[in-house]
Amino acid sequence: MAEGAKLRQAVESMAATTMNISLTPELRASIQTRVRSGRYGNASDVIRAGLRALDREEMGEIWRDWEAAKARLPKDLITREIEEDICAEIRALRRAERRKARV
């Protein structure tokens, strides 16, 4: 595919589509106030900015969850012996589950 065609295809795939949403009068007024302030060109700009902020907020939550999970990991290096102990425990649990399933 020629470079021009690739660029045209990329631009077309990014073209905006219309979506109708229902807003409370308060949210509608909030959007209009932001547009009138001149900071945003139109209502779509306000909604896009809000969605980007929501993405950042949610990623922050995911990051905090990741950090909390990391903090719970063992601080010591996992030696071959520790790994073998873990594997033995897993195998024992699986054997117990299989025995329990047969009953």
C-alpha cells in the first residue's frame, strides 16, 4: 500500500463518530459553562477531556493495586529450595483436591 493510502486510511479510522448521550440539566450546564469559558472549543472537547481524566484516575487505581500487591511479595530471593517447597505444596494441594473430588 502506498504511503498516501496508508495515511488516508489511518485518518479515516480516527474519524469521529456521533454518539448521543443523556445528561442531567446540571451536567449539561457544566459542559456549557466550560465551553463558554473558552477553555474548550465545544461540548465534545469537554467530554473527551473528562474521559481522559477518568482514564488517568483509573490507571492510578490500578497502579496503587499493583504497588500494594508488589509490597506483599517476599522480600528475599526465591532460592531453588524455596521453589521446590512451593512446588511440593502445590502438588500436595492438587493431590488432596483430586482425592476430595473422587469422594
